[in-house]
Amino acid sequence: MNKKGQALVEFVLILPVLIFVIFAFIDVSRLMIMKNHLETVLNEVDIETKEVNDKEYKISITKKNNEENVEIELKSCLEVMTPGLDKIMGDPACVTTSKILKTKEE
């Protein structure tokens, strides 16, 4: 019985799954880093000008006014590099974060 051949066959069968898991872990990590970055930027956003000063990611900002509150929503998207994961997460995968602020009473 040839144990070396058996180990090689098992390795070749497992290798694609292992590569997929590694790339999926990298993609999910990139999305979590972007979510953390968006939450940091959300704390520094200028409500009046609707501007985001960020050169790292392409961020879109949406502002919704109510009588008492202002909702600010930031959204950014990343291209997924893992083959097949784009069917699950969408391509591009988008991350959204929002914050509701009370308007100042005068």
C-alpha cells in the first residue's frame, strides 16, 4: 500500500476548498475593516455640507430630514475577489452604516 500517493490525492482534493476559505476570510476581513472605517468617518461627517473627507474609500452619503431628526447614511462598496462568493455577497459587496442625530432646537 502506497501511503505517499494516498496523502497526495487527499491534499489535491482538499486544496481548492482550503484556498476558497482563505480568500473568503480575506474578503470578509476587508468588509469588516471598511465597516469600521465608515463608522469612524460617520462620527466626523459635516452635517450641513454633506461632505465626507476620505481618500481611502469611495463613500456616498445620504441625508434624510425629519422634523426632529436628521439621518445620515454612509455607503461604500468593494469588489469581491473570491470566485463564487460574489453570488452570496453580491458584486460589488456594499457596506452601509447610518446615524440619527437630533436637530438643534433654537
